[in-house]
Amino acid sequence: MKATRLAIPDVVMLEPQMFSDQRGAFFESFNARSFADLVGYLPEFVQDNHSISARGVLRGLHFQLPPLAQGKLVRVVRGEAFDVAVDIRPGSPSFGRWVAEMLSADNRRQLWIPEGFAHGFMALRDDTEFLYKTTRFYDPASERCIAWNDPTVAVRWPEGLAPQLSPKDEQGRSLRALFPAYEPV
């Protein structure tokens, strides 16, 4: 597996080694030893989630408050998604900045998004299937959502698609409202 640190280096894109022949293909999607070598430690994954989204569905930007903050290992197994991580670590030199990657069934890329980041994605094809492992169980009481269109964060979502949001995500708040003591970089 190949690892590439993104502009915010704690977010890591992972690309598996593919073995193909006339019968089909094989790749290792997760190996604890390799993962620890690539990202520097091995978190304990406690929950796997699987969402299926229509083209234009935008989920996020979600996070959980400490001590229940979640790290996420995310990938797309069908379709394609524009995947975003926003640094929400108080005191981080990249607080309020974001990174994004295209994840698809074709490119088989995964993103490691550690604790301290908000996460969201937009499905770019119908029936996009998005899988992710988390390091903490889902806890509705500690969940928060940054508005997908917060001008302070200013994510450049793919153009030409009207975002379809859940009622919960429509209630997302600004980064400044959620973190009033911290100024984005």
C-alpha cells in the first residue's frame, strides 16, 4: 500500500497495490501492521459504517467532540465521492483549513482522517457506496456539524450539482460559532 500525506499532513491518502489477471483482481483493503507503519500508529477501530447516496447528496461536515472524537478510515466501493476533511484541532497551525480527494470504486483510494477533523463528502454518482471505519462509537450527544457552505471554511465543492442535505445537515453551524475562541488560519 502506498501512503501520501496531504497538504494537512495528518490526513493520509492510501492506495492499495492491485493484483489483476484474467480471473479478476485482488487487493488488501486493510492490514493493521501496514496501516500502523504508514500512519505512525494503530488506532482501535470499533465501528464500520456503510452509506448509499444518490448523486448530489452531501453528508457533513460532521465531527464528535472530545473525548469521543472519531478517527475515520474512509473509502468508496461503488460510485464516486468528493471527500473532505477540515482541521478543527484548537491550536493547530492548519485550524479551519480543509483538504479533499476524489474517492471512487475505480481508484480504490482510502483516506485516513484522524481525530480532530470534521468530515463530509458529496456523492458524484447515483448509488455511491461509502464505507468507513471509526475509532469511537457514534454518539449523537457529542455530534456536531459545520455548515457545508460556511464561508470561513470555504470548501470548493464540485460545481454543477445542487447539494441534497439531510434536515440535520441543513442545521449545520459556522466554524466560528462552534469554535468561538479560535481563529481559522
